[in-house]
Amino acid sequence: MERRVPDLWFTEYQTPNLRLGLRIKDVLLNKRSSYQHILVVDTMEYGRVLVLDGAIQLTEKDEFCYHEMMAHLLLCAHPNPEEVLVIGGGDGGVVREVLKHETVKKVTLVDIDEEVIKASKTFFPAVSCALDDKCVEIRPMDALLFVKGHFNEFDVVIIDSTDPVDFARGLFEPAFFKDVYVALKEEGMMVAQTESPFSEPDLLRDAVRGLRMAFEKVFLAWGVVPTYPTGLWTYAIGSKKLDPRMQKRPAPQRTKYYSDAMHSLAFELPPFINEIINGGNLEEAKGD
Ligand code: AG3
């Protein structure tokens, strides 16, 4: 008889009828925090993977696709971003990208679950590396409460949430977007991850609708993240004044997904996505 190695797989049910399977090399962490289940596995195809409540948050191999877009779309569209608020994102990936901008004086990270921050520091040093920077203040609390106490304070707010289930649901609501509006300065902008137009078209439509209730200008950008449901991802932007399609400052050096050309490309919506958020109305599709 030959020796055989066990065949371990991690499966994410992206929808009840669609799943992504990653072959596991090793299980590094498998625990429950007060808020969610936290799993860290090392996989053959994508390296280490952070999974919260069964949903992939990042993999070593493709996290840059998402984190670069979340940070640079707005930071490069703002003339002088100094004060940045990151909501969720306890892994530190967005904060790492934000700190590539020399204008930034302070980043406040508000994540409800300190255990995610701890897991990232232990297992994803290349993602969490900026969390100990002197410009970063970490506030482990509910972001819904945090934003209520802040007025006219931030240039850019980045909402790096999990899927809208359980405690993250409120982060996709119009009431929250309105609080974020108030927390932003006069030229402020916010971006939220708004899932896949293939698997969650209704969620995307509702999120854009909610943003339009709170902000003068609303825009949508898209990009590719191979390990997120369907691989096609959206980023919804609310702005008080500025047009985020106009890049004000060049892409930071050494990015792997975002570039000056990708900035404008990201705002070119494929017609089926425009249909979802505007019912095909081209005037509105321009965003303003
Ligand atoms: N936040 C968005 C993850 C959504 C993925 N959804 C899923 N796999 N079903 C990612 C946090 C990374 N900083």
C-alpha cells in the first residue's frame, strides 16, 4: 500500500449554488471571537487566506487587487488627503495602502473585532505591517457608534466591511451613509465595497440608492478580485463636491493593480452594471 496524504479543502459557498474550493496545506487558526468565526488556512493556490464567518476576506496572492483600489481611487482623487478613516479592515491591508500617500497625517482604523487585528499581525505580516505606524490610531468599536460622534473631520472615509450580514448590515444603510457625510470635510469622499454585480445585484443597487440619499454625487467603480464571489467587484463612492474620476495626484510607486490608467478604466462601467444601478439611464450613469 502507498502512503497517502489527507485531501483537505476549504469551501466558500459564494451563493447557495456556487462554491469556491481551495486545497489546504495547513490550518493555522480556527476559532470563534465574540463577533465571528475566524479561520486562517494556508492553501496551495492562493497562499494564506483569512476567512471570516465562512467568507474569504483576503488571500496573500490577490489581496493587492482589492486593497489598492479601496485606498488609491479616492486618495489619488483628493488634492490633499490628510485625515483618513478606515472602517472595518482590521487586517490592515487598506491602512498599508493609505500610508503610501505622503500627504496623510493620520489614519483612524475602527474595527469591531480586535481578534481580527491580532490574527492579521500573527499570520499576515505583509498585510498588517502598517498597523503599528505612529500615524495610525486603532479604535476597536462599532463604527455605527463611532461616526455619530464625528463632524467635519475626515478627508476620505473607506468602508472595508465584511458582507452585509449580522453586525455589518448597518454599514450598507442610508442612515450610516448620512452619518459618514457629516463626519467628512467639505471636499470629503467615501468609498464602500459593494460586492459583485453578478451574485448581489440587488445589494449593489440598494447601496448606490442609499448613497444617493446622502451625497450630492455618487459614482461606481469596478475591478477584479479573483477570490471574491464571481471575481468581479464593485466600489461605490459618495462625494460632496469633487469628481473622483479626475485624478489629482499620481498613483503611488510599486502598486500592482492600481495605476493612472486603471483609475479611469475603473469608472468605465460595462453596460450590464450601469443597467443595475441606473436602469440603463445614461445621464445618471455619468454619476453626477
Ligand atoms: N472585505 C470585503 C470582503 C467581502 C468578501 N465576501 C465574500 N468572500 N463573500 C475584505 C476585507 C479585507 N481587508
